[in-house]
Amino acid sequence: MHYHRIVAKLGTSLLTSGTKHLDLSVMSRLVDQMARLRRTGTELVVVSSGAIAAGRERLGQVQEHKNTPFKQMLASVGQVQLVHTYGQLFGNYGTTVAQALLTKEDLSSRNGYLNARNTLLALIEMGVVCIINENDVVAIDEIEALKFGDNDMLSAMVANLVDADVLALLTNTGGLYTGDPHLHPEARHLRRVDRIDAEVMRMAHDTADDQGTGGMASKVEAAGLATSSGVDVVIADGREPDTLVRISQGEEVGTLFPARVNKMESRKRWLLSGLASRGRVLLDKGAVLALREQNKSLLPAGILRTEGKFHRGDTIEIADAQGDRIGYGVSNYSSHDVSAIGGEHSDRIPELLGYDYGDEVIHRNNLVLL
């Protein structure tokens, strides 16, 4: 087995070696592995913690505060330093890096999701390694709902976003154990977890990984999200030699959580239940036939009418002329636009709207039928 596209999440406990500042020797070894993987054609996206530690180091002797604004200040300063460090390290191998700061709000709408996805996929195509972190400057306690909570969950969402083959959660622990190996020497290392249940979560809470913000329980929860999205997950010790390289080759490293579904099934589930439908379009018989039997995209010519108000990028219901639901899809046009172009040929879209977002109201790649 060889994983072609990897999302590597690098935790604070790993990048700082348990201290309050970045460990450049650890970062250098990880970047060297990623550079070697890139030479073999492996695609990489990095979700990196460590901004607060970098900020603390950059500011030097500063009076510590436990409040959120102080941590945000450290993260703001440190994010610049963190990405600069990655830029220098990857630059030694002729690799360009980019930065992306995300919040849950950025990905909660399908439009934001698609914009982020398109950007990240374009960076991958250009051979640029994107360094992703949560945007701590805006993700504050007063708007807690916008936070991912930690970069473990963010990395799982990014893995789904870019259709990764594997999510590598690298930390300072060798994976999931039946108990804390520091306290219980008899604790057994689990090489593979096929199902995350209450007992597995209990083990996760008992396994020490307390230098970062997430902990082992957070990593297992992230594994649950990623595996349900068709992505394999490996939790492993990033300090071990060539951990990422070995993971990419499918070697037995750390703890493997195999994907529970394939990517197509995951996409169907996301479209069918991930977002609330904002409205619907009713189609004529020809359009229904084209979707169901010919695997076609939905063109405006087959649309009889729209119901409800929706925007470009929203998930909408697709129904036949009798109103019977046949599927869901992501609309390239708003309800106002679809009402204007419904029943018309695609070549009239620019004339009727004064602009166009393509010939399809819903592209077949963004459509799922019941």
C-alpha cells in the first residue's frame, strides 16, 4: 500500500518536545521526511500547532496571563514565526509553502467549504505545501461555536476537504494504549482500531498526551470523523525515525484507524445530511431521465420552477414534476438566478443574467441521487 495524498497534523507536544518553545531539530527532521516524500510524488498538506509556543519564544520574557486575549496575542505573533520557520526549512529543498488560517465558520457553509477546497487543491496541484492552523485571533470564547477546539478536529476536516488518503496525527505518544503506559507498564499498545466505541474512548482518556491542547481523546474523536469520511487515520509518535515515510508506505506504525466507508459513500452522506436543504428545484421528465440514467449534470433547460430561497453554493433538493424528491445537489446559482434561466438553454445564461458560473445549475460531481 502507498498513500498518495497525506494530511500530516503536527501537535504542540511534538513540535516543542514538551518545552515552551519550538524544537527546530524535530521540525527539521519532519520537513526532511516530507521533502523526501514529495520527491516520490506524494502530496502533502500540513496542519500545524505551535503558534503560541512560537509567539512566547519570539516575545522573550513576557508576563504570562491565562486569559484568552493573551493566548490570542501569542498566537498572532507566533503564527508569523511558525510559517517563517517552515518556509526556511522547506526552502532548503526548493519547496514553497503557503499559509491558511481557518475557523469552523469558514467551512460551515458549502460555499466556504468549496472555496477552501478549491484553494487547497490548487496549491497541491502547484506543488506548494500549505501550512494550516486555526485562526485563533477570531475564534474566541465569546464565539466558541466557531472554534474547532483543537487542531486534531481541524485536521480531520481538512482531510475530508482535500480527499486525503490518510490523516497522520503525529504526537509524542506511540498511539493508543489500553491505559496510560507511564502509570501502567502492562498497558497494551493497540495496533488497529476498527470501531470507535465507549471502551475505545475510555482508553483514549486514560492514555497520556497532555502537552498539547487536544490529548489522545481528541485525536480519537478526530479519527472518528475522518474515518467516517473515507480517510484512514494513523496516530503515531512523530519522534520515531521516518514516521511519515513509513506511514506513507502503509507500514505498521502507531495505531491505525481504517476508513469505515469509501469516499463516494462519504460524499453522499455529506450531501444528504451534512447541510440543511435551502430550497428545491422541480424538473421535467427529460431532466430526470438525464440525471438518473445518463449520469448527466443538471442544466437549466430541464428546470420547471424553484421553491424557497437559496444562494450559490447552497445544498438544494431536486424533485420531479410531481414534487417527489430524487436527490440533492450543490447549486452553482441562486434561486433568483435559477428562476430567470429555468427552461432556457445554457448558452443564454450570460444574456439573461449578465454573467455565468458555467453551463450547469448543478454539476454531476456535486449531485447525489436517492
